[in-house]
Amino acid sequence: MNPSHRITSRSRSKSYGSIITSLSRSTRSYSLPSPRKDPIDGTLTLQEWQNWGTNSPVPASIIDAIAYLKAFERESDAQMIFGGNGGRLIGEYKIKEDKKHRVAYQALGDSEMKLQFFSARQIACRLLGSRGYLCQKCWLPYEDCMCLKVKPCPLWRGIRFWLYMHPKDFLRQNNTGKVLWQVFGVEAATLCLFGIVEHEETMWNEFKKA
């Protein structure tokens, strides 16, 4: 893939955020044992975000996506419930949100902004749906946590990994890429999520320097 095709500007990210805001104001791989019916807190702290395997600040688009989901929950008077594979939305909220999501997606005429919207929403749902269920380090259900079986190891000097990950692989339980930073640490094995502007700009800039 040509790096120039994936580098997106801050202005596009801001435009994306303003569209989400205006829309919200106007209008694993196993299954979970049962739907998550506990209230979903719409905040995402830096600590929680980085505990999932990254050393980056919280991307603005993901904050916007979570705010959009929570705003629609209040607006639709339907509770956000997650279940099934990948922290998927289920129930009445999903039916209502799907319709609004399609409208929001079609309103984004630029293909890059559509990718950003898709990625941020996927990641936001997985973050909210995995709380209290998946271990933040190994991404497995707490009863299957394998963290004690992993032995950290320093990486050879001058070597660094970049893990370029599709949003649908983020927090996926059979994702083996996460073992890289479990073993070598987040500084030596850096996660870059596809469609997240801040992550992609950082990665491509580091490649240019190298």
C-alpha cells in the first residue's frame, strides 16, 4: 500500500468529529455467555485505553464515536447492550442505531472519512463491550487469562515492530499479534490501528525517518 494513500490530515479528523457531533445532536472469537445488560459508562480514560496495548493518547475519533453512541442511547431511550462476537451491539438499541449509522456513513462523501468513521465505531463498540469481560493484556476472558504464562523478553537492540491492525481484529480473542507487545512491550511492538489518523500518521512518519 502506498503510504501517501493512507496519510490523512488533522482537518479531516476534525471534520469527521463535527459530523458525528451534529448527527448525534440532530436526529469473541467466542460468544459472550450472556448479553451485557449493565449500564455502559461513556467515558474512556487514558489509562484504560493504554492498558489495552498501546502507548498512544486516546484518538479523538474514538472519543467522538463513544460520545455519539452514548448520545444516541439517551436520545433513543434504548439501553446499549453488547453480546456475541467482538463486543457487538444487540437488541433494540442495535436496530435503531444501525439505521442512524447508515445515514451517518452515507453523509460522509469522502472515502477516507468513511474509513475513519467505520474504524472508530468498530473500536468504540469493542472497547465498551469488552469491559469487565476481557483481560486488558491478553484479550482473553478473565477465566482463560494467559498472562502468567507469558514471559517478557527484551528485543534486540535497533529492532522495532509495528503491528498494523484492522479494527475488526482489535480485541479479537484469537488475535496472536498482541503477543508481540506482551513479550517485548508496547515501546518495542507498537500498535497502529487502520483508519485511526493519529496512529497512521505516527507510523508513516517513523518509517520516513527510518
